[in-house]
Amino acid sequence: MKVVAGSASPALGRRIAEVLGVDFLKPEISYFPDGELRVQIPEFQDELAVVVQTTYPNDKIIEMFLLQDALREMGVKKIISVVPYFGYSRQDKIFNAGEAISARAMAKHIELESDAFIGIDLHADSILSWFSVPTLHKHATGPISDWLRDRKVDMVISPDKGGFKRAKYVAEATGAEFDYLEKTRLSGTEVIIKPKSLDADGRRIAIVDDIISTGGTIARAAEQLRTQGAEKIYAVCTHGLFIGKAMENMKKVDEFASTDTIESENSRITVAGVFAEAIKEMETKILKS
Ligand code: R5P
């Protein structure tokens, strides 16, 4: 087995290979004059390839397909597709007539050249139902809890009810209390969070979410906690998109971090160990079949 990472996930791919103790291959990625991508993978003789590629932004999706195709061309028998951040996952149903179920379209195309799929903190479990190959859905709560444990937090908050389970798990793992806020989304960039009285005075509080996109959710939650006297506020998420005014919004907290599902200067937590475990589990499963 070897790990091949696309240009969206080079650091995570290398870390996964290190944890697994297998070779890491970095393909050559270049562009033709018309903007089309070209990938080239160094010599590959193994039967099993693990392709690690976040499918965001759009170019990285094409790169994923080209990497899978190149590996098949080189005779690779089994491909495990590891997608650290699954782009288009938030459009997982029809909101307005005539729309695509984008998450389904992505799943169908990723699986065309995959023998297995592994994701982490996917927007919805239903995404797995669109794959016919074996799948694993893992969570970043372990590495996130480790990061927060060092910061000695007293309370873990989910900014919405949907993330309640995640906050509860992290709170239990760090020995903190947990709670959730009630968020209403007004638009792609605006949210309101209903005031809620919390025992925040003088305490160290972590806001834990699956995604930080514009950072609006974190900013509104932090404002409330600050008003209620929180001593320190941390924000941590699995997938850190940090778009638009996100960096300005992050100034509302004392410290923040995301995992390396989306690589940036903010991705200070690695999920390599989680993926390495999942790959070992999947390897046993698909080599038997
Ligand atoms: C929404 O359901 C997600 O859990 C996040 O809370 C959301 O994507 C964050 O978006 P933003 O950072 O733009 O507020």
C-alpha cells in the first residue's frame, strides 16, 4: 500500500503515510495553457492505493478524478478514496425545484474509480447511502478533545442544536460541561443566536463546530459568551474554510484552530491518526472481498 495525496491534502497525506509506516507519493500536478490539469504519478507497483484529496475548491475535484484514473492505468487493483473535506456536501437535498442534489452527484462520481470511501465529519450521514462501495464515516472529536484538554476548558458549547452530540462527546472527553445555543440562519453569511443564560462567568469556554465558513456563527456565539463574562473563549472546528470576513470574526475569540482536512495556517490539529486507523480497518475489509 502507498498513500498518494493530491494538491489539496499534501500535509495530511504525508502524515497519514507516516502513521501507517508506508510510502508517500506526491504526484506532479501541472496546468496546460488552457487551464486544464495534468497529473503524473511516479512509478507505482502496489496493489492498493490510498488517494487523499479534499474535494474543494472545484479544481481539486477534477484532480481527484485524474489521480484515480492514473492509478487504474498503472494497474492498481484497489483504491481507497479518502476525502478529508467533502465539497458540495451541504447541498444534500432539493431546497428549490430544479436543483441538483450536489452531494449525491459528488458521491457517485468519486465512487466510479473507488473500491472504498472514507470521510470525516460529513455534513450528513445520508451521503454514505449514495455510495455502493464500502464506506467509513469517522469523527475528529478525538484530536479536537486533545487540543482542548491542553487548554483546560470548563465548558464545551455547540452553536446549534444539530451539533449537540459533538459538543457532548468533546465535553465528556475533556471533563467539561456541555451545552448548545439556538442558531437561526438568515442568509449564507448571517446568523442570529438566541440569547441563552449560561454559567459562563469567569470560565474557559470552547465553541465546537463541524465547519467554520465565514465565521459568523462563531462570532455571534462568542459575543454572547463574552457578555456573560467568559474568561477565555476558544473556537475549534473540523473543516476550516475561513472565507470572506472569517479572520475578522475570529478576533472575537482568544484562540482558534481547525483540523488539517482543509490545509491552511489555521489547521493546527491533525486527523492523520483517525484516517490511518480507518484505512487499516478498510484495508482488511476490501482485501478480503
Ligand atoms: C452549519 O450547520 C454548520 O454546522 C456551521 O455552523 C456553519 O457552516 C458555519 O458557517 P459560518 O462560519 O459561515 O457561520
